[in-house]
Amino acid sequence: MNTAFASRLDDYIAEHRYRLINSVLVYENDELVFERYYNKFTPDSRDNIKSIWKSILSLTLGICLDRGLVGGLDEPVCRYLAPFNEDIHPYHKRLTLRHLLTMSSGIYWNGGVHYHCPMFEQLLRSRDWVSHIADVQMKALPGSFFQYKEWDAALISAVIGKAAGVPAYEICREFLYEPLEIQSGVWPISKCGVNYNVMQGEERSDLSARDLAKIGRLMLRGGEWNGRRIVSNDYIKSAAAPSDAAAGYGLMWWIFESGFGGSGFGGQDLNVYPARNAVAVIQATPTPSSKFYGDVLAGMMDAYG
């Protein structure tokens, strides 16, 4: 480890006025080699992980696959969600779980500006999320077009709930969080029983930086934790590999040159570097004009080069 790195990081954050950063840590070879907290945060403080939640939801689907609750990634969504089996659109029956996980459903989406999304706000007011999304027009043939959107994650959560008979959070809690000793609030749930990260102002997918790093370390270990199989190695490999729809996206995990990771609005990042056997985490307080801090993570990893 570069002994001057800690002081350089503090100086760098001050020089760039990154006042919203709350935690930065690095695991290398499964050991915590760097840890720093700001804004009165501590190792026990929990921050909202925002859309890193989607990457964790993907692992939850992988657990369902391993346990036979879903038959395969190329199964049609209409097998689980009845509104997609009602011939509302001819593309619906061609839509698969893989298309949802790779954000290539082809369902029309307009994400709005500065995290203000009228389409998602309409969904929050809906009494039946799946029927609401099924009524949205199709923009493209499933699998042909990558577009990051909330629809696909909401439908994956609904599929998990339908297949498992309990909300997605319960599967995540029992088979992922508890074995890894991760502490998290109960995910918000819609009136129709679909878990989601954001629900009418409620955001309870909070994890500490150390707990978030456990997810990355699980990925590095190929889905094993303390000798126990949590997620199959095949699913881990698929999640961290580019999809046919986008070279930079796997199964709800972002792909970059030196690894892969989960990313959330306002500077939440969980990056995994397989060649370095390293995991880096950064958490920050999100605001409507939040910054992203990829330069901090890049600087950290350069310090270990």
C-alpha cells in the first residue's frame, strides 16, 4: 500500500470540494486495506445505495434461478406476469427475463431530467404496477436495444415475487443478506406487492460501506461466502459479462475496462477489479445536482498499481 495515499485522498477531496462524500474503502485480497469516513459517518453508518440496489436485485434473481423458482433466463416474462400474456402488444410474449436484466426490454421509457421522472411517478400512483407497465408502448423488439430504465427492474422484482410467493426482499434477506451478515431496512413495497428501492419518498435500501463491499467480495469469490454457496458461479459470470445488447452492461451490473460494478445516483459506487482481486466502495449524500466521483475511485486504484 502507498503510505501517502490516505493524506493525498483527503487533500484531493478537499481541493475538489467533494463535500458530499461520506465513505471510501478498499478491500484487496479479501483484506480491508483502506477506509475513510467523512461528515460524521462511521463504519456502522448506512447510506442509501440508490441503483446499486438493481445489481443486488439481479443476484436475488440468480438465487431464484439456482433454487429452481424460475426455470431460466430465457423464459418468457408472460409465464410469470399475466398482463404480458394478454396480447396487448405482439412483442410481449417475446420478452424474457434476460431482456429485463440487460435493460433491453424495448418498452418505451423517458427518464426525465435531474432524477425527476414523471413516468416513474405515474407508476408509483398506480395500483397495479405490472398492468401499468404492460400498457406502455413498445419502442423496440426485446433484446435489440439497450436503454437503462426503471421498468425493467420493477418487472424483475415482480417476477421474483410471483415465482417465490413472497416479495423480492424476503428472498434477498434470507438467502443473501443473512448469510453475509448484512444489515438493511425492509425494501419499500407497492400496493400490489412489488418491492422497489424508491417508493413515494421512502428509501430504505441502506447499507454500510463495509456491507456493500461484501457484495463485491461475494462476486470476486464466484458466489461463495465462508464455504457456503450463495449464488452459482455461472450466474456470477453471466452477471459480470457484457450482454448482446450493450458491451458496457451485463445482468444489471455495469462493465468497464478493468472490471465491473454497481452504480447509483449521486455518487454511489461498488467497483470490482478481478485482476487486482480488489473491491472499492464510495458512498455520498445524493442531491438533485449531485456529482459522480469516478475520479476518486480511479485515483485509489492507481495508488495500488
